[in-house]
Amino acid sequence: QVQLVESGGGLVQPGGSLRLSCTTSGSIYSFDRMAWYRQAPGKQRKLVATLSNGGTTNYADSVKGRFTISRDNAKNTVYLQMNSLKPEDTADYYCNALTVFPSHDYWGQGTRVTVSS
């Protein structure tokens, strides 16, 4: 079975940086799209960044220019580099892997990011 494991969350001051990792049980190229979502307390889970198996990236407007999604295929790992962090970035961050045909949707257990002074 597919497993996604996130790591790298923690407490950071505003303006600081953090890098999240998502390690998969298989090749990242077996998925059509990798993504990071986040869910702030009391709010809905929202899409943060996507990375297709062809290398195309997309970002939510709230993080564009500050966050970068990338991959290391040799390590079966997707990263989310977060710079210039703001208190509004505080959330649980989840790794997501999607296949279109057949249709499957996989989730990691989440890692918590807290931005506070």
C-alpha cells in the first residue's frame, strides 16, 4: 500500500524559514501530481502547492514567491521550502499524492507548523 510520511514541522519566528519533507513508499513518478495542503485550526483544508510528474508547479496566491515545492526522485521525496513565514501560515501541513487513471488519492498524517514570536 502507498504510504506518505511528512516531517520537518515545528515552531519558527515570523520571517523565518522551514523545509517540510514528504517521503513516499514508491517512485514519485507513479503519481500524476504531488501536492501540499494545509489546514489552520477551525478552517478547511486548502491547497498550497502542486507539482506534476512533468515538473509543472502551481501555488496558492497567499504563498507565491515565498514557498517552493520540489522533488528528489532518487530519495522518493517531495519538499516544501517555506521562507518569509507569517503567523497566518500556522497550520497542519499535509502531503498529497494523486493518480488520475485509475483514480486514487493518498494522504500523509500531517506535520504541524507554528509561526509565532
